[in-house]
Amino acid sequence: MEKEIMTVSQVAEYLQLSEMSTYKLVQEGKIPAFKIGRHWRVKKEDLSEFIEKLKKGERI
């Protein structure tokens, strides 16, 4: 079963970015994410929508 919710490090690996860059994008609200306690999480569905916006040329 594919994971629905991803950690920042999983998102970084998926997008082939550094964890620091990904964490910064998440903190700035550019990648849609939410916090559970002190830890950021990203829904795979939200990440897919984010990628589609980038493909259409929308700025982040």
C-alpha cells in the first residue's frame, strides 16, 4: 500500500531536493503541509496538486 502521508525527508527524496530546501518550502507554505506535534507531514494528494501547478507554470 502506498503511503498517503509523507515526512519532509520522504518529500525531499521524491522531489529530488535537499531536506533543507524542502523544509524551507514547507515552512513558507509553498508546499502544502501540516504539523503533528513538532513534525511536518505532507499528504501525497496535496503534493501531486502542487506538482501539477508547477507544470502549468504557476509560481510558488
